[in-house]
Amino acid sequence: MTTKPGYEQVLDGSDTQVARFETRHTLLKRVQHILHNNPTFVPVIVLILSLAVFWIIAGGRFFSAFNLSLIMQQVSIIGILAAAQSLIIITAGIDLSVAAIMILMSVIMGNLAVHMGVPAPIAIIVGCAGGMLAGAMNGLLITKIKLPPFITTLGTWSIFFALNLWLSGAQSIRSQDIDEHAGLLKFFGNAVNIGGARITFGVILMILIFIVLWYMLNKTAWGRHVYAIGDDMEAAEMSGIRTERTLVSVYMLAGLVCAIAGWASIGRVGSISPQSFYEGNLQSITAVVIGGISLFGGRGSIMGALFGALIVGVFQSGLRMAGVDVLWQVFAIGWLIIIAVAIDQWIRRVSA
């Protein structure tokens, strides 16, 4: 560094190179901080790029109102499950029982309303209460007995699935029987037609659930406590947050959302099957991960899970229209998961 008469200090030689390196480093850090503070940006960008690519590949058919609304219908149930899964993952946990809870509650609703003659509204209320009870069971095992969430929910997945098969006798409840005894159970299968698009009430329900949960997580003290627990549970306890009570409430709310998904699934499928949405656990986790919610907890917007579910739906629809075999569709989704986790690790490492 030199100083010329009448001038400020001037960088020269190695000083210039260091300054140039620091400028590049600062720019990179700036981008990573933006992504760290706005984790939904990544899935939104991926969704926009996916739409553009499949518009080029599949042409106007892909962007037809009917096809786009069909994608929304196809992801509606997994999207609701992803909302429940997001609540758990934000607390640095994971729930492998979400799909089992959903199916079990749909079977309970069906058995009560169709086979036992219970009025459909009461059957739905019982199913929702059962979902909260199942979530409370997960939460209490994790908080009181200190079991890891992965092991706990893996065990309760088996319990709930066995109960599902026992209550249903491994038999489906037919659409005709539901129509005859409890048509309300298929309410979310109804739709409105808007400009060639067929929007089911299940799609509207999914969007409303995400809006409500986003508000709860971002505009209430409870939501701030949930993020604090996911970021650092010990620090949250030291700051006066009742971590155990909050965690149990998170699992109960997730169970309620799963039960609502069970009701919506009846309208989506048209019947009640103990085998439906069997892969819902992995699909919900896929949507959450692709949506930019960190598996390490404490970071990410629940809206990202909605975009993650839509990305999966867009990929499946676009690849199907392009004539790609189902095997390679699964292959592509697998790479999406790996890339999403790699981006999350990159953001966490550099933004720390």
C-alpha cells in the first residue's frame, strides 16, 4: 500500500489481490445469508425453473388449466401430510407415523359412520380427536421417556398400522356405501370449475392449512417457541420456554392435521382403503426437504413444504407427459432430495 502526495492511500500488488478476494467472499456470503434468511427462495426458484423446463418439453398441454389443477389435486393429501411433518421437523424431530395416523383415522371415521350408524359429523370429530391422541402419544414418549423421535415414531407407525388393519379387517369401504350412509366423508372430493380448471375442496383445504400454520408459526409466541426449540433446546429451556409442553402440543397439532388429511383422503380416493397412501411418510419428508426446511431443525418456512410438494407434482406430471418411465421419475425425485439436502448443508455451514 502506498501513499501519493495529495491522494488517499492506494492499494497495490498483493493488497489489491487480497481486496479482490475479500470482495468475492463478501458477495458469496451475501447470497448465502439471503438464502439463510429466506429459505423459501430456493424451492420457489426450483418450481419456476421446473415449470419453464416442462413447458418447453411438453408444450402447451402442460400449462393447461386442467393439467395444473390436476397437479394440485394429486399433491393435496401429501401436501397436508407435509404440513404436519414440517411442524415436527422444525423442532429437529421427525415423524414416521404421519401416514399411519392419517389412514387409521380415516378407517375410524368410516367404521363409525358407515358400519355403526354414527352421524358423520360426530365420526369426523372422533377421528380428529383420535389424531390428536395419537400425536400426544408420540409427544409424551419423546418428552417424558426421552426416546429419540425417529425410534418413537417408527414404533408407533407399526402400532397404528396394525390397529388400522385390525379395525378394517384389511377390507376397503366402498364408495357406494359411503354415499349411502355418510356422504359428508367425501366432502373434500367435491370441486368447482373455474376456466377449465377443476379445483377440489381438498386443494382449498390444503392451502388454508398452510396459511393457518404459517400464521401460528410466524405471528404467535407459540411459533417462536417452536423455532427456538428446534434451534437449541437447551437454550430454549434456559430462556424459560416450557419445551416439553410445547413439543407435546406440536405433536398433537400434527396428529390433528393428519386426521384432517384422513378425512380429505376419503374425498380424494372416493373410498376408504387401509392400504391407501402407504408411502405417505417418505413423500411428506420429501416435500419438506425439497421445500428448504432444515432437517436439523429451527430453520425454514412451512410454506416451503407446499412448494416442495408442488415441485414433486410438477416433476411427476411433466416427466409423465414427456413419456419418461416411472422408474426414472423416481430417479429424478431422488436426485432432487440429495440436491436439496446439499444446499441446506451449504447454507448452514457458510452462514453460521
